Amino acid sequence: MSNFDSVALLLLILVPLAGAGLMMLMPGDRPRDSWYFALFIGAISLALSVLIFARYDYQAGGFQFIRTYDWLPGPMDISLALGIDGIAAPLLLLNGIVLMGGVVISQNITYRTREFFVLLLALAAGVYGVFAVRDLFFLFFFYELAVLPMYLLIGVWGSSTDFGTFLRTKEYGAMKLILFLVAGSILIWVGILAVYAEASGQGGGTFSLEGLARMAENGRFDSTFQTLVFPLFMVGFGSLAGLWPFHTWSPDGHVAAPTAVSMLHAGVLMKLGAYGIIRVGIFLLPEGAENWMPVLIALGTVNVLYGAVSAMSQQDLKYIIGYSSVSHMGYVLMGIATLDRIGMGGAVLQMFSHGIMTALMFALVGAIYDRTHIRDINVLNGLFGRMGVTSFFFVIAGLCSLGLPGMSGFIAEFMVFTGAFRTYLPLAVLAVIGAAITAVYILRLLARTFYGTPPLSLTSTDGETKAGWAEGLTDAGVLEKSVAGAFVLVIIFVGIWPEPLMRVINVSVTTIPGV
Amino acid sequence: MQWAWLIPVFSFAVAPVIVLAGGRLTALSRVPGGAVLSIAAIGAGFAFFWIALLGWMDASAGTESCYVAAGTEALTCNYERTWFNAGLPGLDGSVALTWGFFVDPLTIAMLGLVTFVALMVQIYSLGYMHGDPRINWYFAVHALFAASMLTIILADSFLLLYVAWELVGVCSYLLIGFWHERPAAREAAKKAFIVTRIGDVGLLVGILLLWREVGTFSMTDAFAAVQAGTMGEGVTIAAALLLFLGAMGKSAQIPFHVWLPDAMEGPTPVSALIHAATMVVAGVFLVARAFPLFEAYNATPLLVVAIVGLVTALVTSTIALVATDIKRILAYSTVSHLGLMMLSLGAFGYTAAIFHLLAHGFAKALLFLGAGSVIHSTEEQEISRLGGLRKVMPLTTLVFAIGAMSLGGIPILAGFWSKDEILQAVSQGRNPAFIVFALITALLSALYMGRALFATFFGKLPQELEHTHESPPVMTVPLALLAILAVGFGFISFNWPGAFGGFGYFVFFHEGHGFEFTWWIGILSGVMAVGAFVFTWMVYERGSISLESARRRFAPLLRVVENKYYFDEIYQWTIDRVVLVFAGFVAFFDRAIVNDIGINGPADTVRRLGVALRLHVTGHLYSYALAMTLGVVALGIFWWLITA
């Protein structure tokens, strides 16, 4: 193992964290410099993520880049134990890509730019931390670090929705989000303490994920205990993953958040929840997981259908994408709940695929909103004529969303279907129907927003009539285009040749107990 | 022959190049750069079709990768590659997703049709789409479409077939909506995609069901499992019917037929290629490809296929008879003929169905391109405002007449032979009711073809169309080439002396059979076709027969047919009143119940509780004194009660 490998993960967490710290020392009245610095940090993080992913040895499998720093030895046995397996590796890569994209398109943040990037980088460091640790305590610590900045990011830099009869302020969105996620955290924390207590009772008190997983494997946690505690993790982590009926924070949160935060939030943060269910729930409480999986897959199916049907009758672009995220995360939950090699692999791939796709969509909606100040699909029309490249990329994102072969979404959803077909046939059929409903709301969105001719004047939702608005519309700038273009390339690359991701995912999916 | 996989790859490769660099190429070369690339790619595909055909003819059961397939008993060559592993390689073979291809008679026949028609249509498009600002995009999607369609034909696994199937769907969506500024085009594109997608749910479920039973997506393995009897009756029938659902969507069978006529909103060459000659026959092709599944266990699914095909053929041919838009007449005629092909498959007429598929493909491409030539020159598609065009567009008239007569079943033209094969198969394979209705469909088909021909090109030329010109050679040359096939293609079904025993010894299921001709069917259908053309000639050219009295007499019936049996209205009602209301209810439920009551409710309760509890912190000394006094008294009473 080279020197780089032993410090790679620590660097990965420290770079954005130190970046956030250093940025606080910078002068606050030079927004451009803050953005440049954030770009610099983002680029290093992305480079590190790519390097780590590429260096992950998919033939060896297991945890790699291992390094353990003792923190609280003794009966508590807490240590900053770093290491990633094939499930975490693609998600690290995802975080790197989405963070970089988010920073690039945030060049238009002018209000308290420095603070914005401080929080954004802290959030990213938290996400890296969750994926990179092998210790329950630090997993929770980084989880909170990732979730809490969200409140300020939405509350301060967000935007409110006002459709006359339907009002959602950004403060409401931020408050709702944070209450939900903190409530979830409490459940998780109780679960963690319960697991620790049980392990102590068995004479092996530790917070080490590997140690606890080994105890579970040896049957040291009895079945009743597991069945009682697993729902804490399922619901706690599940609410971050948008598990129905604990999903309502997510559309409101996505809509209120500024573009880069929506991207990170829907793209990466929701995946923390799904990852937590696998890493903590299933690895530590395999028997409990097995007992609860029928419930999880049923809820996942509800997610798929409910999210899709709800998206059908939304009129705000961002709400459509928000509900579509609820629907797509349903496939992730279903895949996990199959406890099937293919289904689980599909779930992990779907996390990656959905992360890129939804970040792309939010980036494009941001570009559209910046120029038109409208997100209502009943008002927007004919953008293709004015914002050709933006529209083109959005169509590709939409086709990925509805599961068009040749795009990453198809491979992932297809694998989830396949896994579910072996295990829960009727629900799998419902999930396939859900994919057809997705086509309905995506095509409705595309037809209303992008096709047709732009109207000469329009009345925005606040009653103001703008004449000739379409003449002044410009296409996305070079930065937005290059971010979106890069995301599209990733989507198509994975759709055509998923092997580089799949071989990494596969090698670790088989280590999940019950699979 | 092992290079047959390149046929779609050429077109796949040029599509992104056109999107990225088409504009620059055009600037360099004056002709649309995208068109050149796209035509070169499909031209190469057409050349490789011949290579594949000759290679197959040279091959024998001993050739590497070739064998006599258990299902069709035809010489089949199969080449396979691994695409990616959805699980660990070696651990579980069932999750290796492969892509591979067949070269067998069915594939070769379809390759010939698709590469040739696509080539003709793309050359024709050079003229038809001349000057369109998005011409490069047009050719890019065209290339992608051709590539996907060719992949469907070559695919040896259901998964690869599904992938290509969906790509074909999306290309069709993009091409129908090519002029997306027109609301009708936009709606038609959406409708086409969603309606076929509903059928595709069935297809995907069917494919996954087969995978669950067989363990791989390979077609060969699935057919082998059926023949070995390892796959149970229920599953086989269910899978076949589910696949058929997908086929119904793509091939626009009732009740999924509604998208095809609307798809005429796309540019006319697109209609020729996609909605006549190639994409819509994908469903027929799928049934033929999966024939071993349909045929197993007493062929129960084939009865469904036959009934759906017959109903579709009959119902839509009546609509074609009263439609007034020339492209819609052709569209309904396409649906009707697809129904006939399905009926033929359902009546065990495997060879006849494929034969008609090819003959219809050439004739219908010809008709659409001919109609396109008319629309290009006159910018009119209502037949009531057209007429007499033979005086100004002689060449178009000639080729359109050939196409119409071929499809209408005028003897010795290609359509006559292929339709006859179908009628013969139906008379042998199904009970007499089927042949009666099939003959009625054949008659209707000749009638609406005659009507389209005579109403457009004969009769009186309207004054405003007097200055119409014939289309440029780039459009008429492909028409002439297609016309040759529409005339002569039928002859390949004969028992020619020498090596080639006729089409029946090339594409067949189980065993080849020579050319047969049932005299009474042949004469009857020939007489009906000629009669129908003469009748429509008298109505529209001579004006010696008036339909007015018949029209008045059957006015209510006519209204039902003219409104296309109200299928669209029923669907629209269902969408508006059921689907959207339900979606609205779910969204309302999410907002009002889950959010306002479930989430805001507890939040508000906490807030109100806070407000209420806050009241006791008044800051007034006397209220605290009162509270203290009351507390002491209460404690006193409590003390007294428990001691007493």
C-alpha cells in the first residue's frame, strides 16, 4: 500500500473541511475570490474522489484505504477508522462530481458568498465522512455535519414558492427539513446506543462497524433485539432517503433550496439515508433486516407510485423534480429490500445514477429560473427556441429519468426490477408500471416547457405582465453548459458501459449479510 | 457474416457525430453534412446486408457458430458477446447481460427491408427536408432510428431487443415531434410515446418473467426451455401474452392503435419509414421471433393474436374508407395491414405474414413518399381539396398508382401474392368466420386504396393547383426504385427452377413449403380488387356513381366511423376524468392529509401548547401569590384526604 492510499480518505475529508475553515478567514466582501477558492477546493476534492475510485481494487474487494486513528479507546472503543468498500466508492465519486458541479454553477451567489461556500464545503466534508468511516460514532457525527448546514443554506439563500393559493416560504421548507431530519437522527441515535449496549452486554462493547458486524455474523445479537431495533434505523435513515410517508420534507426542501444545494441535497444527501440503511441497518442487524424487508419493499413501491402520481399534477418545475426524486428513491429502497444480489447492486447503481441525473435537472432548472424567474410549467413555453442547449440537456435528463436504455437510469432500474422479480413478483410489476407513469409526467413537463413557440408576453405568478420577455432570453452560459455536458456524459457513459461501476459495486454487494 | 453486427453500428456511430459536428460539415460542403453521413452509414448497412445474405447462403450447419435452430428448423448463426455483469462473473451466470445477434432467414429478410427502405427514405429526405433549419438534427435522429431498428432485428436476447425497442420508441417520439412548434405535433409525439410505453410495460414484465423461469435473457434458451417442457404451461402462455402486449403497442393493434394516425404530424418521410415500413412492423416481427413461445401448449396465445389482428384489420379499414386526409388514409391502411399480418401469424401463416410484411413495407413506403411528393408540391393533404394531379405530376401519379394497386391486391402485383398467401393461411388455419372477415378486409382495402388514388390524382384539377410541379429527381428516383419492388417483389414466392425454391423455403417455421395457390381465393380476391378499383374510378373520375344517397341512408353509422369509433374521446375522457382526477387527489392527499394534518398538525399543536402555557408566566406578583395560595390549599386538602 502506497503512502497516498493510507492518507487518501483523511485528505478527502480534511480538504473540504479545511477549505471551509480557511474560507472563514478570507475577507467577506470579495465574492469572486470566495468562489475561486471554493472552485479550487472542489477541484481537489473531485480529483481525490476520482483517484480513490480508480485505485479501488475491485478484484480484492472488501475495505480498502484503511487507516485507524484512536480517539476514545477503552470500553467505548471509538476510533476514527477510515476505509471504503465497493458500495461507498461510487458514492464518494458521486459526491465529488456533484460538489464540483454545484460550486461551478454557484458563481451567481452574491449575497454572503463566503458564508455560503463555508457551509457548502462543510456539508460536503460531512458526506465524505459518512461514506469513508468504519465507525458508528463517527458515521453519526459526519451524518449530522452533513445535515445541519442545510438549514442555514435553505433558510438564508433559498427561495419561496408562491402560487397564490399555495404558499411555501423558504423558512417553512428549511424548518420542516431540519425537524424531520433531526427526528430521524434521534431514532438513529437511540438505535446506535441500543446496539452499543447490547454489544457491551455481550462483553464486546465497541463502536467499530466491523467489530459489530462480526458480532452480528456470529449470532451474538438475538433475533428479537434485532427485530425491535431495526425499524429505528429503517425509519431514521429512511426519512433522509425520502421513505414514504416521511418524505414530505423533501419536495418542499428541494424547492426552497438554492440550485447548488438542491443538487447536493437530492443528488447526494438523500443517498446517505439509503447508505445508512445498508451500512448500519443490514450489516449490524441482518436478522432484523430480513424480518422488516417486506415492509420496506412495500413502502418503497408506494414511494415509486405515489411520487410518480404526485409529480403528474404538479405545476412547479422543481416540485416535479422533487416528487420524481421521491419516486426514484423508491427504486433504491426496493432494491435494498430485495436482499438480492442484482437488486442490491441495482439499488447502489441507482443511487449513483439518480444523483447525477437529479443534480443535472436541478442545475438546468436553476439556469432557466435565473433567466426567466418562472418555474410554472403552465406559463413557460417553447424554451427550445431560445435556450436550445439547456433544453437539449434537459430532454436527455428527462429521458434518463423515464428509464430510456442507453442511459444510466435504465441499467439501475432494470437491475432493481430483475432483483425484485425473483423475490417479490407482484410489487416488481407495480414498479414497472411506475416507470411508465414516469414517462407521463416527464413528457408532460418537456412538452409544456420546451416545445412550442415562446409566447410574446406572459403573466408571471405575481401578476406582473412582461412583454417580449422571450427576446431577451439567452441560453445557459459556458459554465452551466460545461457542467451539464459533463453530467450528460456520465449518464450516457454509465448507460452504455456500466461495467467500471458495476464491478466495484458487485464485489461488495455480495458481502452484505442476507444477500 | 460475423460482421453483420456492424450494420446498425455504422448508423449508431454517425448519430452523435452529426449532432456535434453536423453544422460545421454543412458549412464546409454546401450539402447538409448530416445527411451525407447518415446516408453513407445506412448505405454501408445495405451493403453489409448483402454480405450477410451471401454469407448465410454459403454457410451450413457445420459452419462455426451456425446450427439448425430447434424452433424454426432454419439455419441460424448466432454470435454472442458479454455486455456487462450485473453480478460477479462466474458466481451466477444468470446475471451476465449479453449482446449478440442472430443471422437467420427472418433477420436477413428484415435487414433487407429496413436498410433498403431507410436508404430510399433518407435520399428522398434530401429533397423533402431541403432548407429546413434543423435538417442535421433530423438526419441524426433518422440514423439513430435506423440503428435501433436494425438492432431489434439482429438481437438474440430479449434484453437487447428491449433496449433497441425503447430506443426506436424515443426516436419515433423525436421525429413525430420534429416540428414541435405545432401543438398537434407535440401532442402526437407524447401520445405515441405514452401509448406504446403502456404496451412496453407488458413487454418488460414478460421478458423478466421469462428470465425468472429460464435464468438468462437469451432467446435460444427460452425457446429451448419451452420445447423441453421445463417451462410450465401457465408461465409460457402468460409470457407470450405479455410480449404480445408490447407488440400490440408498437404495431398499433386495437386498442393501442390511436397513436399511429396522429403520428402523421411528423414529416412525411418519417411517416414512410417509421409508421409504415419499419417501426410499426416491429410488433409483428416480435411475435414471429418469439413464435416458439406462442406456438407451445396448443398455441392458445395465437388465438388471441388472430382475434386481435382480425378485429384491428376490420375496424381500421372501415375508418380508412371514410378518412379525408391522404396521410390518415394511409395510416389507417397501415394499421389494417398490420392487423392482417397478426391475423396471419395467429393462423399459423408464419411465412405469409413475413412475406406480406415485406411486400407491404415496399408498397407503403412508396405510397407515403408519393403522398409526401404531393404534399411537398401542393401543401395540401385533404383529398377533397385535391384531384386531377395526374396532369401536373405524372411520375408521382404513376408510382402512387402502382403502390395503391399493389396494396389493393390487383393481380400479379406484389401485394396480390402476399395477401393471397395470408388468406390461404387463414382459410387453412382458422375457422370459416375468420376467412369471411379477412376477405371483407381485403375488399375494403382495395376500396380505400382506389379512393385515395382516384380522388387525389384523377377527377378535376382545382384551379389553385394548376401551377404545381413534379418533385425533383432526388425524390422521384427513390420512388421509382420502390415502385419496381412493389410490382415485382411477389415473384420471389414462386418455385423458381434452380437453387432458389421460393420464399417459402427461405423464411419458414418448422418446415419449408413451396408456392401454393388456392384458385377460389385467388380469383375471388382478384375480382374483388379489380371491381373495387373500377367502382372507385367510376365514383371519383367518371362521376357516374354518386355516393350521396348511401351517405344519407347510413348517416348515423357513418358518423360513428368518421369519429373513429370514439376511441380517442373515450381515452381522453378517461385521462381527464379518471387519471388526472386521481393524480390530483394524490397530490391533494399529500398536501392536505400528509403535510397539513400529519406534519403541520403536530407542529401547530406544539406551537399552540406553547402559546397556552406561556400565559401562566404573567409577571404579576398577585397571580403568583394566588397560585401559591391555591397550591397550599390544594396540598392541604390532599393531606387531609390521605390521612383521613
